[in-house]
Amino acid sequence: MNRGLYSGVEAMTAAEKRLDVIAGNLANLSVNGYKRRGTATESFETTLRGRVERHLATRTTVDWSQGTIEATGNDYDLALAGKGFLGVETPSGEAYTRGGSMRIDADGVLMTREGFPLAWEGGRGRIDPQGEVVRIDAEGHVWQGEAAVGQLKLVNFEDLDRLRRDSEGYLHAPGRLKETAHELEVRQGHLERSNASAVDEMIALVATQRSYESAARLMSSIEQGYRRLTAR
């Protein structure tokens, strides 16, 4: 009976983690470049005093698939098609994003909506806010009129699962994470939408709630069994 209790607790814990992930996906449906989170629950065995016991472990996964790219007509909107990220300068070091809604400040610094400057290859490029039209090509080269401004930093990594996401949605790479050649095409005047689907998340939400309720009923049944045993 104790084993049944442990199984019920593990099943409820796994369902709670899935619910948290689904809630995060629903909250980020409108966030440009957001990548849907998922969960993977695995069974493993341990041996204690010659007794084999089965357990469940749940980990978070990321769906890195391409989101839908939509035209916006805004010269500072940058969608990324393919595998990789835009580099961003943050107070905690270089970070990475696929959210391409950008702006320039009064000093001509191209930055994210949160106010973090984009990273450049070489020195930081500056754009004249009152100058000519800005053009950004597929490889991230920036021109203003006929003058070259510089090239945006585009990166990719060998093991994307090791990237960590901060509270503002930016990705950070551990020091030893190896960079690889990106497979990106920058599309000026476009944005990549979230690859999460409201319909899919709602279906997953209902299924997970049912799993949680099923585990809760199991726990209740076991508890009632204990009460009957101890009442004698």
C-alpha cells in the first residue's frame, strides 16, 4: 500500500509540472520567437536493501521548431528563419533571442524592446535616427542608405538543451557550451510568432487535469483503505 501512495504522489507531482509548463506556454502565445515548452516523464528503477522500486522523473523539454513568420512592414522587426539566435548585450553578459521586435534610441543604438543593445560582429554599429532608410540583409549586414553600418551577431550552439532561460525570456549559454555555425536567414520587416498553439495547449491542459484527478482518486482510495485497517 505504501508503494501505491508513492506512485500516486509521483503521478500528481508529474502532472503539476506539466500544468506549470502548459500555463507558461499559454502565457507566451503572443511573445515573438517564443519556443514551446514540453515535459518528458521517464520511469527508472532503484534498488534498496535488495528491493527494486520503480519511480517517475519529469524533465522540461523545448520545441525548437520554426514559428510562423509574418510581415509587419516595420524596418526594425527582424524574423529569424532557420536555426540560431540574435546576440544581445545584457548586464549579466551576452544573451540570445529570437524575439525580433527591435527599436533604436536617440543615440542610434539598435536594441530590443526591453532596452538591451543588440550584439554586433566587431564594434557596435550606430544608426542615425534622422538618416536614410535602414536595410538589413539575410546575413545580418546593416546599411543606412549606401553606408555600411556593421553586421549583427548571429549564433547557434551544439547542445540547445543546455541553454538556460532567464525571467525575461532571454537565453544564456554556459561557459563551455560550444558554438556551431548558424543556419539563419534574417528577414527584415517580419516577425516570428510563437510556435505554441492555443488549441494544442488547451487539449493538453484538459488531459493533464484528468491525469491529476485520477492520481488524486487513487490517493483517496488508499487513504480510505488505511482508515478501514486502523479502525479495526
